[in-house]
Amino acid sequence: MDEEKPFFAAVISGGTIRHSWVFLLLMFTVTAVFTLQAATKTFSSVWPLLGQSDAGDHAGHPTCSGFFRPVPPRKFVVSVTEFGAVGDGRTLNTEAFRKAVQYLKSFENRGGSQLNVPNGTWITGSFNLSSNFTLFLDEGAIILASQDPKDWPIIEPLPSYGRGRERLGGRHMSLIHGNGLTNVVITGNNGTVDGQGKIWWDQWWNRTLEHTRGHLVELMNSNNIMISNLTFRNSPFWTIHPVYCSNVLIKNMTILAPLNAPNTDGIDPDSSVCICIEDCYIESGDDLVAVKSGWDQYGIRTARPSSNIIVRRVSGTTPTCSGVSIGSEMSGGISNITLEDIHVRDSASGVRIKTEVGRGGYIVNISVVNIALKRVKTPVKFSRGANDHPDGGWDPNAIPRVVGIFIADMVSVNSTKAPELLGMKDAPYEGICMKNISILGLPSSATWHCEYVSGFTSRVYPSACPQLMSNISSPSWCSVA
Ligand SMILES: *[C@@H]1O[C@H](CO)[C@@H](O)[C@H](O)[C@H]1NC(C)=O
Ligand SMILES: *[C@@H]1O[C@H](CO)[C@@H](O)[C@H](O)[C@H]1NC(C)=O
Ligand SMILES: *[C@@H]1O[C@H](CO)[C@@H](O)[C@H](O)[C@H]1NC(C)=O
Ligand SMILES: *[C@@H]1O[C@H](CO)[C@@H](O)[C@H](O)[C@H]1NC(C)=O
Ligand SMILES: *[C@@H]1O[C@H](CO)[C@@H](O)[C@H](O)[C@H]1NC(C)=O
Ligand SMILES: *[C@@H]1O[C@H](CO)[C@@H](O)[C@H](O)[C@H]1NC(C)=O
Ligand SMILES: *[C@@H]1O[C@H](CO)[C@@H](O)[C@H](O)[C@H]1NC(C)=O
Ligand SMILES: *[C@@H]1O[C@H](CO)[C@@H](O)[C@H](O)[C@H]1NC(C)=O
Ligand SMILES: *[C@@H]1O[C@H](CO)[C@@H](O)[C@H](O)[C@H]1NC(C)=O
Ligand SMILES: *[C@@H]1O[C@H](CO)[C@@H](O)[C@H](O)[C@H]1NC(C)=O
Ligand SMILES: *[C@@H]1O[C@H](CO)[C@@H](O)[C@H](O)[C@H]1NC(C)=O
Ligand SMILES: *[C@@H]1O[C@H](CO)[C@@H](O)[C@H](O)[C@H]1NC(C)=O
């Protein structure tokens, strides 16, 4: 299948594709992809890990095993109670968590440490993690976020956003935070982290937010992270946010927020590489999973792409948003993303690609396979913007490139709209391939709506728009077979 690669490679390097070029491009090499990715800071260090192949579990399902380097048992294990924490659901334990981590830092290079959170309800404000560190929540353990915004310190905005995502200036630190860490595990025996986000959602609704809301968990500039076997609830904002990270495994998580809680995305890999998300159930007020890479001129300048990301066996619902989305912040570029075995019900869209003039960057080589949708209004939606910019400094000539979107084996029942694929006038979305797609239960008036897109389709029902019925035969990566 190596001959498939040059199509995307040429596009990443900035070449303009015309239909008649497709076959010529197929003869080029994949070099451009490697050149591009080698330019990102973390790429060379994480590449060897991906080489360990996806061995599969006992039942033969593919697994994320190559993405996280297993850590040895920690030498030093201690309970948060030893730092004075009280799990009575009333005592504020911020100082206990912060002291515990500060103390456990001294074990980073002495065999690592584990902080246990026993059965009980532990109220706390934001705290950091350390390296070679496990946060373990016993069965029945609930970490409950403080509802006093002062317990969520203000930190610097991300360079790739230039400001807080919602408000200018700094932003609230996440409840559980890490920066510059390696070998971190957040796990347990189905314990819960509850962000008690209602005060923040209310401030959003009544427009009284002073600073951008904090995430439930944010890890920045970190490598080799695993988050597993827990329930996360009621995040004030996006729930899990790995940014400038590599080798992150998120597995067997339940993520819940009220279906009308604003911007409570499940998992948002952002400017990060080698991320695997599998076996998660997510229901919330925003996208279940959204892959991002920075915002307009700040994201372009920071130039940290998201690539080599797998999202598999994820299910859930979000009534006004999407199952999985790419963007809209994508200015550092997004490539080589695989979404498979995704089940979405009762949602606004299944698979969504969102960009905007001013974003720059690219969305390349996205593969979406085996998708089951139930009562999802618009099964596939590409959109081109909502005039959402960080400030007046965005570049109207920074037009994103969207090339190489492969969507196959999708069944959608009780949808109300056919796919809506809206590309940009100055940069049509190219190399779209859709195969074996059945959208059932549509009103007969529902037809595909396509603007500024081109590509190929086969075995799609109802029949596609003319723009996706290219009159040259499809390339091998989109073969009809
Ligand atoms: C495109 O993505 C697929 C699936 O992730 C991957 O196997 C393939 O190598 C990628 N191609 C390029 C050129 O990156
Ligand atoms: C973490 O532990 C590994 C050994 O397992 C060690 O090589 C590394 O330096 C440690 N990291 C830190 C930050 O101390
Ligand atoms: C947790 O503690 C409560 C109160 O002591 C008890 O009722 C409950 O059974 C415990 N849960 C677990 C899983 O041990
Ligand atoms: C968390 O760590 C950062 C450095 O990454 C530091 O600036 C900050 O003060 C720490 N915050 C807390 C609450 O410990
Ligand atoms: C998933 O996590 C739950 C606890 O949250 C645990 O009981 C279950 O065994 C885990 N499943 C797998 C396959 O690890
Ligand atoms: C995990 O805990 C949640 C409640 O926090 C519960 O709904 C769920 O069934 C539990 N899962 C397992 C596998 O025990
Ligand atoms: C907005 O919501 C916050 C949080 O619930 C509340 O403290 C504040 O009084 C509300 N402000 C207005 C104007 O409703
Ligand atoms: C999840 O929990 C199950 C049951 O305790 C355990 O077998 C499994 O290894 C855990 N998985 C991860 C990824 O933590
Ligand atoms: C694309 O990602 C897949 C894993 O999903 C990986 O096997 C492949 O090597 C990646 N390709 C490139 C060019 O990075
Ligand atoms: C078409 O897609 C359906 C549903 O995803 C799948 O069950 C079926 O095997 C696919 N057919 C082929 C020929 O791949
Ligand atoms: C749509 O839902 C209705 C029930 O609400 C069901 O009877 C019907 O079969 C569904 N349509 C399709 C195509 O599945
Ligand atoms: C391909 O040919 C058909 C029939 O002549 C036409 O309707 C359609 O617009 C053409 N598609 C493209 C992309 O040119």
C-alpha cells in the first residue's frame, strides 16, 4: 500500500493538487511527510516507541500497547491521609495534595512513587503531579473539586492560543495538572474525579467568567502518560487536555457531564503526537473527542502539529455537538489520524471537520472507519468557520489545506440530514474518499450538500453529490474493492 502515501506527502509539502495530477503524485516518495514531522520537537524521541507494533489483546483486538511504555511498580507508596487529608466531603485538602506531591518529587529519580486516595470524598483545589508518579484512586474514592475559583490558580495562556481560549489573558489551571513530566499514571479501581463544574457553566451562561475555565486534567509538555480505569465527571471545561505531549494512552475511561454543560469536551489531544484513546464511554455537552493544534497566528507560529493519533472503540452522546471532530483549532497542522469503531447516538453530528480562514495549517490523512450512528442528525459534516479568532491579528491569507479524508463502513440510522461537506472557495477540500456508507431513514428531500470539495465515493446511500463523483477512476487508496 506504499503507493498511497505520496498523495498526502505532496500535499503536506504545500503542492497544489489538481485531479489530473493525482497519478503523477502517486509516484513521488513519502519523504516530505518525514521531513515535516522530524521538524517537530518531540517527534524523533517518540518515533521508536511507535515501532513496537500493535500486538493485540488476548481476544485479538488491536490495542494501544505501543503508545505507552509500561512503568515498573513504584518504590514508594503513600496515602494522601499521611499528609493530613480528610476524606469527609467537607475538609478542603488542597494543601495536603500539594504537600504530598512536593514530597514525592524527591522520589522521581529514586524508583518513583504512588499517591493513594482511599475510599472517601476528598475536596481539593488544583494540584500538580510529578514524574515517575502514579495517582491511584481506590474503589469508592472521589476527588471533588473545590468550588472556590481561588483554589484554581491562574496560569499563563498556551503559546499556541496566545490568550485564554475564552477570555483574554491567563486561564485557570486544571484541577489535576502536570507540566514537563514523564512516566505518569492516573488510574485506580473505578474511583471518580468530579469537577463540580456547575459554578463555571453558570458563569459561562450568564457571561460572568473572568478567566478561561480550567480543565479537569491537563498535561503539558509531557511524555509517556497513561490515564485509565476511572470515571471523570463534571469538568468545568474540556475534560482531558494533553497539550504538547507525546505517547499518551487513555483507556477504559468513563467521562460524564450534563448534556447541556457548555464546552465539556471529553478528550482533546492538542499539538500532541502518538496518542491512543480506546475503550471509553463519553457523554457530555460538547465533542466526545476533538483533535486540535492551536489557534490562528499563535498556532501557526508555535507550529506544533497533532499526528499519529488513534481513537478506537469510543462511544457516547452529545446532543448539540459531534462524536469525533478535527479542529476547529488546527493551525499547527493535523495529520495521520485514525478513528475506528466509534458508536455515537443522539447527537448533532457523527464525524466533523472544522476549519476557518485565518487558521492556516493543514488536515491531512484522516481515516475514519467502522462508524455506527443512531439518531445523529448530520452523520458527516465539514464546515468552514464561525468567525472565531483570538484577536484582530489573524491572517486572512492563512487558508487551511484539507486533503486526504477517508471515511468507510459507516451506518447511520434515523439521521435527519445527508452529509454536509462545505470546503473553502480559495482552498477546496481535496482527496475525499467515502466508501460503503449507508444513511438510513432520511426524508426523501435530504440530499448531500457539497461545496468546494472533490473526491471519490463508492457504495454510498443516498447517492453522493456530483463533486464526489470524480470522472477519473479512483486512486488505489480509495479503490472501489
Ligand atoms: C495515513 O494514515 C494511515 C493510518 O493512520 C497510516 O497507516 C499511513 O501510514 C498514513 N500515511 C501517511 C502518508 O502518513
Ligand atoms: C524516572 O525514572 C527513570 C528510571 O525508571 C529515570 O531514568 C528517570 O530519570 C526518572 N525521571 C526523573 C524525572 O527523575
Ligand atoms: C466506602 O466507605 C463507605 C463508608 O465508610 C462504605 O459504606 C462503603 O462500603 C465503602 N466502599 C468501598 C468500596 O469500600
Ligand atoms: C505547578 O507546577 C508549575 C510548574 O510546572 C508551577 O509553576 C506551579 O506553581 C505549580 N502549582 C502548584 C499549585 O503547585
Ligand atoms: C475498566 O475499568 C473498570 C473500573 O473502572 C474495571 O472494573 C474494569 O475491569 C476495567 N476493564 C478492563 C477491560 O480493564
Ligand atoms: C464505576 O463507577 C461508576 C460510578 O462512579 C458506576 O456508574 C460504574 O458502573 C462503575 N463501573 C464499574 C465497572 O464498576
Ligand atoms: C452567574 O453565575 C455565578 C455562578 O453561579 C453566580 O455566582 C452569579 O451570581 C451569576 N451572575 C448573574 C449576573 O446571574
Ligand atoms: C484496569 O483494571 C483492570 C481490573 O483491575 C486491570 O486488570 C487492568 O490492568 C487495568 N487497566 C489499565 C489500563 O489500567
Ligand atoms: C501513521 O500512524 C500510524 C499509527 O496510527 C503509524 O503506524 C504510521 O507509521 C504513521 N505514519 C506516519 C507517516 O507517521
Ligand atoms: C460495510 O460497512 C458495514 C458497516 O460498517 C460493515 O458491516 C460491512 O462489512 C462493510 N462492507 C464491506 C464490503 O466492507
Ligand atoms: C427510525 O426510528 C423509528 C422509531 O423511532 C424506527 O421505527 C425506524 O425503523 C427507524 N428508521 C431506521 C431507518 O432505522
Ligand atoms: C462526472 O460526470 C457526471 C456525468 O457527466 C457529472 O454529472 C459530474 O458533474 C462529473 N463530476 C465531476 C467531478 O466533474
